[in-house]
Amino acid sequence: MVVRVPLGHRLLPVKGGLGLGLGGLVVYLPLLFSTPVLFSLPPLNNIKTDFGLNSISTNSASATAAVAAMMKAPPVAKKVKHEMEMFGDVRIDNYYWLRDDSRSNPEIISYLKEENSYADFIMEELRTAISLRFFFGFNALLCLSFFIFSVWRISICYALVTSSSMWLAPVPPCTALYLPDGIKEDDISAPVRKGPYYYYERTLEGKEYVQYCRRLIPNGGDHPSVYDTMPTGPNDPQEHIILDENIKAKEHEYYKIGAFNVSPNNKLVAYAEDTKGDEIYTVYVIDAESRVLVGKPLVGVTSYLEWAGDEALAYVTMDEIHRPDKVWLHKLGSDQSSDLCLYHEKDDMFSLDLQASESKRFLFVASESKITRFVFYFDISKQEDGLVVLTPRLNGIDTSVSHRGNHFFIKRRSDEVFNSELLVCPIDNTSATTLLLPHRESVKIQDIQLFSDNLVVFERENGLPTVTIYGLPAEGQPIEFLHGGRTVDFIDPIYSVEPSESQFTSSILRFSYSSMRTPESVYDYDMNTGISVLKKIDTVLGGFDTSNYVTERKWATSSDGTQIPISIVYRKNLVKLDGSDPLLLYGYGSYEVCIDPYFKASRLSLLDRGFIYAIAHIRGGGEMGRQWYENGKLLKKRNTFTDFIACAEYLIENKYCSKEKLCINGRSAGGLLMGAVLNMRPDLFKAAVAGVPFVDVLTTMLDPTIPLTTAEWEEWGDPRKEEFYYYMKSYSPVDNVKAQNYPNILITAGLHDTRVLYSEPAKFVAKLREMKTDNNTLLFKCEFGAGHSSKSGRFEKLQEDAFIYAFILKALDMVPSHGSGKE
């Protein structure tokens, strides 16, 4: 699974390959010392290719010719005419038949398998015809290649390479990441104090999933300090494993824990697990010490789960279109059928949310659409009172609530105060609000976090996140205004910062920080002194040095004159900035989501090959405030696409890359972005990757039986209205595929995806195969054991990254051929 392993480390087994005995080593030992060394990586899904071992040659030209001669044609989906008429407009969808909500139609499953087989076949070409030429300037000391026969192919499974600090330059594409000296597999998260325990997660070498652990704080612990460390010596309290995901996941192709909540008295744990990828969870309650199951599981629920004291749980269920619509109260020991429904949201444009206050005294139940949000509170000490209205249901008013002492803090947004304002009110008189932070057109209030003595405000200004800390008067005292405010300083010019779990009664703020060159770092910040202490930084092995990388922010001018920020990172000693460098441009631009400049270790695999990586912060996202989002939705959605095109053109004009070196990537709504810009400007890109893409916009938004449709009419528009119908049709990717040349394209899907049905990307691929006029590669990969978030294992996710990077390298012709001397 991990391609590069330091000497002395074990090799992980290859699924589907035969073991290599001593005899095999004797047969292939002479090959180990040939230069270049032939490389081939493990098969993806045990898909058998239709060529035999005798067809493979170590001679590059003959191998390429043989592969080309045997290349099978891509799958062709049958056409079944399906007419759809609206406002006198008739659309023909010949691939409508590919949708099967049961995911069991044998003809459809067979077609998806054909697509997977074809994708594997194309990538198999790389694994059977690629050689690696050493670049000795990187001090490569030793390379051992182990050859393994399988029935239809020859595979070289692993390479052990030791390097002083660098990677080998020309690394072949593969199905597992080629990281510097491997990745750090055994690690723990920064421990969090809760009551008398430290809680943390542990990963183990060779294991896909985490262990949830805790240790007692010695002698009950002193008052929390930023200098706290968890003692791990032989005479200190020993680690206790509460739950091991690796054991739970053994019987499942997909496994994810969506919630892991410890009871207030630290005796019980409630966790929600999804074993399919469809985001339908089962909740289990276990004894934290004995791990014994308490009561019966709660089935068919969401991951919204909170303790209501030590003996009850609140949770949320969904309706038939996967809309969270009911919140329930469950008494431990009782049957789920007797649970009390606290609220049922019947409006299908609204969904429910459930959160606990930082003080743990209240639960907040919110009902929200894309423009309206109102909140109930549930007093855990007075459960007989049920839900109480805190903020009323008013169209266009969006409120979020927190609690401290005898006050509720309310973040409120409307058309007039579009970047939000902060109010406070007494618990016993919620209509008597006091303004604490006014609305500002240039600063958006993103979130707040409350402590017993402090208020932390997370804001956005000029496209970057900020963190400001205010002191609060003693509990019970009136709160009339905020004093001063201390801002936390960050070291990078562009960065990402997120709140982490903190102790409400302490003066320590914990946050997570990273940039495109700084690995994720957890800090504890003393709100009294302003001292911050690094508690953990993700380890990047292989001599990683942040000073080798440059991060920049540039501004592109969109077609209407709007300035669009672009975050950029590259390795300064590898790029030329003369237009010849390869570049991968990422975009999203929907739902007010902020794609901040963050660190991703697998991205180094590209940067250390001389790639430039960029993020286009386009309208439809929330990076520049609420108006940035409003100007990229509904009847302004096309701004999202033209912004992205403007960013691409800026990068070309300023010699970060050329059209022949520009690749693009986006997932989900970002996959819609990919589909739209491919139809609009296919000439601009060399390759595109669209993950679980929302590409059948018009048909999906006309069908209220599809999950998310009704709730998203305020995001995309309601095409039952003529104006929205024609506007959405103008950009919906499936409806705009035409007879033209397209670049190389990779599209992925998850069979159990409930957010974007697998049939959307399947239809898009089928129509592209029918219409496009080029000979460029078009691959479709549908994961049968995954949903919207792809596979669940951490190594499996790395494999997905590697598959994408391999595709990009192939498209850019950056794969070194045998004897070519390419480095």
C-alpha cells in the first residue's frame, strides 16, 4: 500500500499478488541491478487485463507498441431515448436509464464495472511499461524491486529506497503514494483534557483506522496550562483503548465513525458508525472502561448526536429524501420505539441541526434553509420543558446561538447585516438583546467560541481568517459591551485556522493552524497572557523543510472586473516561472464554503516534481464574505465559472504555466465547476479531474425525490420557474456537452453516494464518449464500497490521491520512458 518504505521496515502485502519465494528471487535477482530499473505498481482492484505475460517487453518501443495494439476500446453505454419537456423545451437524455436508486440493476452494475476495468487497463499500461531512472544527485543508496506474477500480468510490487533527504526525481505514477521515506504511520493526536482524563486518537503502523484512547491525569491534574503534557512513562497512568476502529472495520469494505461523544461523567461513550458510505448511521453506547454495550443500538440515524446529561441522548433522523427532519430524546435502557420526538420539521426546504453549548448546560436545535435559520434551546436540567423557542422563524434571518452564565450569545445575519452581527440577551428575556459586535461590510463574523471568562470571535477579512479574543465580566453581571480585543498573530502570509475542542472553564484556546507550506499544527493559546504553545505538528518524513517552499497570493481580474484571490505554492528551487512549469489549479465555489490555503502532505508528491499548486477562491464560496457567496449562486452562478477561467488565464499570462501544462481539479460542487468550464473553455486545460461531480444539475433539481433537491432550491434555483430553468440549463454540464475537443479527463463516483448520485457522473461520461471529437483519455472510476467522501481508510485515501496524480502525470507526459534519460 505504501510504495516507499525505509530500509528495515516491513513491506505491506499486495492484494491479489502471489508471494515471492526464494526461487523467485533467484530468477529475478539479475534484474535488480539493471539500470534503469523496471517498475510496476500493485493492481488497483484485481481487474484482469486482456493481455498476457508474453506481450510485455522491457524494451520501451516494443512494449508501447504491444500495449497500443492490444488496447481495448472504452465502454460505450447503450442509448435509450428519454424525453423531458418543460416550458415547451424538450430535452433528450439517452442515458437516463443509468439511474437506479437501489444500486442493484445488473446491467448498470455491469456497465460500471466495465468502466472501472477500462480505467484500470489504462493505468495498467503505466504499471507495465514504465521504468525508473535514478537521479543519483538525490543520493539514492539502494533500490530493490520485487517482481510478482499474477495470472495475466507481471507486477513489481514495492521498491525500497533510502535517501538522505530527498525523493527520487522521476517517480512513476502508481496506486500508492511515493512519499519521502514513507509516511508516519504510528502517531497520536494532541491530547484533550476532559474531566480527569486525557483523550486522544492513535494510529498504528499498517492500520487503516484510528484507536480512541484515554489516560488518567495523574493526581487529578493541576489547573490547565498551555505547558501541560500527557505523562506516558512506565509509572504513569496507562493508556486505555476505548474503541479500535480497525477491529470494527474488519467486516466492512467501508467504515466511518461520524460521532464519538463521551458522557459528562466520563463513564459512557456514544458513537455513530456508517458501514456503507450512505451517511445512514447506527449509534452504539458502550461502557468506556469495559467496552460493554449498554442497551440496544439506535438505527437509521444521522451523525448529529449529543448527550443530554449522563442518562439520555438526543439524536436526529432523516426522511425518505435524506433530509434531517426529526430530533429525538432517548433514555438509556429504553427501546428506540419509545423515544420522544422533540421536534418534526415538515417544510422540505429546511433541515435540522443539533449542537451542545460549550457549557454543556443546553442543547440547541436549529432548523435551517440556505437563507433562514432559527433556534430552539433544550435545558438539560429541565428536560420536562422540552424545546423552547430562542430565535423566531423569520424568512431571510439566520441565527446561531451559544451560552455562557445567564446569557445567550446570538450571531445574526440578514440581508441588511449580511456579514453578521453579535448580540447577547439574558436567558430569561431573550427579546432584550444588546449589540456587542456590529455589522461591518469588510469583516465577516464566521463563528464564536465561548469560555467562562472569554469570548473568541473567528472572522474573515480580506479573504483571510482572523481570531480575536475578548474578556467577559464575571458570570451574573450584565454584558453591555466588549472591551478591546486581542488578535492572534500568524506567521504565514496565507493560511488556514480552525477552532479545536477546548475546555469551557479554562483560559486556554486551542486551535488548528496550517498553510500551504506549514503542516497542520495544534496550538494552545493562553487568553490571559497571549502566550501560544505548539502542542503538535503533523510529521512529514524525508527531510521536509518548509523553507524550500514559497506561498503567494495573487489576484486575477474576472470578466466583470472583480478581483479574484489565488493562493499559490511551489518549491522554489524547482520551478522556472517561465510558463514551462506544470500547474494544478483547484476550485470549489459553492455553499459559502471557504477553501483556505491548507497543508496536504500528499500534495508534496507534486510540488517535489516541480509542480505549482494553486487554489482559485472564486465567487460562490465564502472567502471574501457573504456577498462573495451571494454573487456566485442562483442567477449569478455563472460568475463561479468565469472567475475560475479568469484565474486560469491569469496563471498562463503571468507564466506560472501554459495551456499545455495546466491541470484542474474539483469535487462535488467543485465537480460541477469542472464540468462547466470544460464545456465553456476546453482549450484552456490539458487535464481535468472531477470527483463525485454534480453535473446533471437541471434534471436533478427538477426531481424532488432526489436527496438534497428541495433544500437546495435556494442555492441553485428552482427550475420549475422558467427563469431558473433556462439559466440552469445554460451551464448544466450534462446538458452542454457538445461535439468539440476536450482535454484528458478523469471522473470519479461513489456507488452509495446520497449527495451526488453515481448516475450523474456516469451519464456525463457516457455523453462525453458519444460527443467528444478528440482522442484524449477519458476515465471513469466508480468506487463500489464508498459514498460521497470516497473510501474510508487513510491509506485508501492516499491511494486515491496517487491515482489522480498518476493520471495527471500521464496526461502531461511526465512519465519517464525506458532509456529516455528523462529526469
